[in-house]
Amino acid sequence: MTELINRPEYLNQLIQNKDVNLVKIVSGIRRCGKSSLLDLFHQYLSDSGIEDSHIIHMNLESLRYRNLSDYLAFYDYVSGRIPDTGRTYLIFDELQAVEHWEKAIESFRLDFDVDIYITGSNAYLLSTEFSTLLSGRYVEIRMLPLSFKEFLTFYEFAPSVTAEEKFHRYLQFGGMPILREYRFNEARSIQALEGIYATVVLRDILQRNNQTDQRILHKIVLFLCSNVGSITSPNSIGNVLSNEGDIQNGKGKNVAGKTVEKYISLLRSAYIFYSIGRYDVKGRQLLKTLGKNYIIDMGFRNMLLGYRDADRGHILENIVFLELLRRDYRVYIGKVGGTEVDFVAEKPNDKLYIQVTESMQSPETRERELRPLRLIPDNYEKIILSMDRNYITSYDGIKSLNLIDWLLA
């Protein structure tokens, strides 16, 4: 077994939910570390004095369980191993391998004294049937690839390497934990990412949606990668692809737009992209039109497009978006009159307005980034994040922070 590296943010979430009467679902893209997290949690239970007989831990993709692809066989097998007394911890990895697994899970909850933890690589785990069956009785822990802070604990750097150089590596290679084994070997890392990407596309998208055209899906992925952080709509993407002859557009109806919308939804279900909507800050309402799409990890973008530094502003924006998700914010694009704020980030008792730019050095950029924040009438915190390191830390109460410092805070 390979050495397990702790990811305390996620492990603590599992520990905080331990023995709470909810099914714990760890979701996220393939290979982002979900199985390792369950191994860490198993270790934690053992270290806490839970006997091995009271921990049932199964990875359903193992051929050892090849006869358990049906929920009844699965239920019978697990039930036979649950002790008669005391609480048992059920840990199931890649549970989507069992058809109608949700029926077995609900039955375990009803029939035994158990605490249940499950993972899966796609949102089919949280499909309508499951949500209906277990409505209000599960908690989802969304796992993301490594944050920059985690990245620094996963890799070893020579003492002479600066924070900026480490961050450059992070932008180039991304945060998929498996890449640690290649120690920044670019060719091997790209190969590994290609393998993960192909598995996600083939197994989590194409196999489950047999009407899907792989070529069109790939074109849409490339388009979204090239336009991270840019405002787009399914219709506008559909128009581009129909003009290039990739999708047929019907008369009078935006067939191409509807096709693109369906494909983006599949990419979201496989956790490759996140879509966010726009929020009218003054009118305090969500707007239905136009949004942005962000990719789950920069490594995939660089693998698909080649590493290029040209659109650093949007790349940095993508990094900030993922970090806000990790910090449990709900994130929107802010519309303020005719201007825009990169992110409105909300928690029940907190709100942040954030602008992201590579540099605030030029007066034009400074004015462009500050203007929308100045137009917001409330007193919540307003921040500009950039790669600058200078002595100006505030503009009329709007904080100016170094992006790397903010990520490590």
C-alpha cells in the first residue's frame, strides 16, 4: 500500500460527521484522492479503538466483489458480515458499480446500527432516485484536487525555490495527487492526466449516455478550456460549433445551444467543469442568462491545450474560484450596473466581493478592477487579488492582497 498523505480539511469533515445519522457521500472527479481519504478515515477509526470486525471497507471496483453488481446480492453479502452488537462502520468505495445501490444503503440504515461512508466518481451517485430515497438523510463532501497549500505538503522542494516558482509549478501541473509519483516529469504527468481524462470521458460520460458524440464532446471541452473565466452561453458555443459544421442547427430553434447545454451538464456530472451564474448585486437576484465555466484542475487544461502563459488572468481566476469552493462559499459572478465583479462569494453569515487580476501596476487596470467594487453600496469585504508584492494594501478600504499569500492564509 502506498504511503497515505493526510488531507486534514477533508478528513476533519468526515470526523465531524462521524456517528451523525446521515449517509456520508464523498464526491469528486476520478483520482482526486477519495479512496485515499477513506483509507485515512479507516485508519482513524482503527486508531480510535474501533475493532476491525466493526469496520467493513470495500472497493466495489475490485474483482473480489464481481458478483455483487446487484443490490440484493450486495445487501446479503454485507448483512452477513455485520456483528450483532455495537455500531459497525460501512465504508464503500466506487459504489456506482452496484446497480440500485441506494436501495441497499437505505436498508442498512433501517436494519442495523451502522454509520455509512461512500464514494463515487460522478453525480450519478446523487441522481434523482437516490435523492428521493434518501432525501435529507445524506451529507455530501465534495472533494477537489490539491489546493496550493496541500500541493506544498505533497511535494518536496529545495530550500532555494521561491513561493512564486512553486506556484508556477502548481499552475503548470495542477493538483491531481497521482502526479506526485512523477516528480514534475512533464511527459509522464501528461500521460497520467490523459489516462484519467479518457477514463472520465469514456466511463463516466459516454458509457452512460450512448447518444453522446465523442467528437462534439471533445470540441466543447476544448472550447470551455480556452474560455475559462469568459462569459459564454450554450447558444453562443452552439453557434461557434454549428458555424464550423460540428453541430447541425435547426431552423428557428437553437438546437445547437440545447445540445451544448446537455453536454456541459454531462461534464459537470463528471466533475470536470463547474458552471456559475450571474448575480445582480444591486437588484439582489440571480440572472438567468450568461455564465462562466471553470475547469476542475489546471493540469487537465494544460494537457488539452498545451501550457501557455498568455491568459494568466483567467487561469488565476479559475484557481481563486476553486479555492472559494474549498472554503465552503457559494460563488457567483457579480453584475453591478454595467460592470462586473469576478466573484460574489457567500456563506450564511458572510459575503466577499473579489476581483482577480495578474497585476495592478498600470493605472488603467487599477481603475478597471476598482470601479465595480466602488459601485457596491454595502459594507461587506471587498478584495483585489493579484500577483503584485507592493506596499499598497488598500485602496479606499478595498483590500489589495497577494494571491499566493491569500491561498496560503
